[in-house]
Amino acid sequence: MTKRLFDLTFAIAAIILTLPIMIVAGLLVWAEDGQQPLFVAGRVGRGGHDFRMIKLRTMIAGSEVLGGSSTAASDPRLTRLGLVLRRFKIDELPQFFNVLAGQMSVVGPRPNVRRGGVDLYTSQERMLLTVRPGITDLASIVFADEGEILKGSPDPDALYDSVIRPWKNRLALIYLEHQSLALDLRLIGLTVVALISRPAALRGIDRLLERWEVSDVLRRVCTRADPPGAAAPPGQTA
């Protein structure tokens, strides 16, 4: 089964199973402030082409003009319901429609914004644009606590760029080296596990990284034995 056929099959099944959840969540978002429950965000996909990624809105209406693209857990733009939707990844469910449209895969590097994101990529990081971006991947599981890492920062975008981007994109490049249907199925399973027990999911990720003989430094960051610190992004030595 090709990746695209798998994506289509999985996305159709996921939409059928989760459509009631999406509808209820959308109604709750609308009831909270009477505004559009969907948030359509500009992202960069395969080949460097722009596309519009669909999410359930977790911030106040017009949030895109009130702050940067990185979101700390303390971001005042987040709504109370939005925090819950993010915790259980419910806001990401509409992206299965992006998968149907061929703009995304179920598993793959998370899509980034262009300005302040892809525009800053090194030549090595631009390898991430050779595949469809995904709903989940290694980095999505490891950095599910991204909001907590950015919490309280006066400049979440700058902190993201120096502390999260380097490790996240290293993991995304590692995924490209080892991608397979079996790995995608495993990462989907670990994504579900992470909703129940993040430590268990991180142990699962570490077993993969150990098998691939990934550096101890990256493994310690991924298991949070060491906190993620500032580092150069892949392909940049200084």
C-alpha cells in the first residue's frame, strides 16, 4: 500500500469516526463567542507551495493579528475551551480534510509558516519540504509540551526558534531517513498513547531513537532527561 493510499484510507475512516466530535467541538467554540469555529492558517507544504491548513479555533477571533505564530501555554489569546481542545488534539482533527485534498499526510513533518518559519530554514531543513507535511510525527509527540516550554516568555517566536526548532527539525529529518508504513503506524499509535500517558509515549520514541543509533544528546532531550536548550538548527554550525 502506497503512502498516499494509506493516507486516503486512514483519513476517510478518521473523518467518519470523529465527525461527531468535530461538530460538537465546533458548536462549543461558536457558542463561546459567536465567532467562526474554524481557523484557516497559511502553511508551507511539499515543494514550498502555500496551502491553507484547517483547525478548530482555540484562540480569540482575530488572534493572528494580535501576536506571533508560536503559542505559549500562557498566551492570553487562548480561550478556556481552546486549552482543552489543544490538550486532547481535537483542534487538529479537521486536518484530515487537508489529507483528503492531498495537501498533508497523516504522518510527516509538521507544516510551518513561511515568514519567520520556512524563510529561515537552512538548506538541510528545506529537505522537509520534499514530502507532504503531516498531522503527527516524532516531534509532535516529543514536543507536545511546546506551550509549556514557551510559557512566560516575552518573545515566544524567538524562544521557539532557538530552543524548539533545532530539535524538532532534527527529529523531522530523522523521520525522513526512516519513513515507512510500519513507522507511520507506530507513530500513530504513540500519538494515541501520548494522550493517555506522555511518559509511555516518550519511552516508545526513545526505543526507536536507540535502534537508529541517534545521539545521546538528542535522546536525553526527547525523554526530558535534559531540558531542551538553545542549539543551532540542522545544517548550521554557528
